[in-house]
Amino acid sequence: MSDASSASESNGSFSATLLAAIGGFAIFALILVVAYLPNKAAPAGDGVRTPEQRKAALAELRGKEHTAATSYGWVDKDKGVVRLPLERAIELAIQEHQKK
């Protein structure tokens, strides 16, 4: 009788071990799928841009950045916050530092 009870205990522990191993592999596979799924960015505008279109968009962006860095403008007119050209902002920062 002891052989029959030990065989059923052995069979039960084997089933539990097998189930735990399968569950572990399933969790590992799920983590891999989530971590390595390709993240596709939504296409900008109407779809895929040609290199010429990307180059033109980059030139436009750099032009806007250059204008913002070299001209005066309002950031928030209600609060009185202005944008200064970088050179002028550097001059003012130097003057303020020298006063201290």
C-alpha cells in the first residue's frame, strides 16, 4: 500500500512541477513579447514622407529655431515675458553678474 500512495504523491508533485514550469515559460514568453514588440510610430501627416519632404521640414524647423534664437518676441504678453536674442541675453547676464 505504501507503494501505491507514494506513486500517487509522486505523480501529483510531478504534475504540479510540470504545471509550474509551463506557467514560468508562459510568463517569460509574455514578458519577451511585450518588451520586444516593435513600437511603430504613427505616420506623420498623410503617411510616409520622402527624403526630400523630411529635408524640407527639417530646414523649416531650423529656420524657425534660428528666428526664435535671434529675434525679440512675446512669450506671454499678459505677464510681460519676452524672448530675447541669445547674444543680448548673454550680455544682460554678464552685466548682472558684474554688478554683484
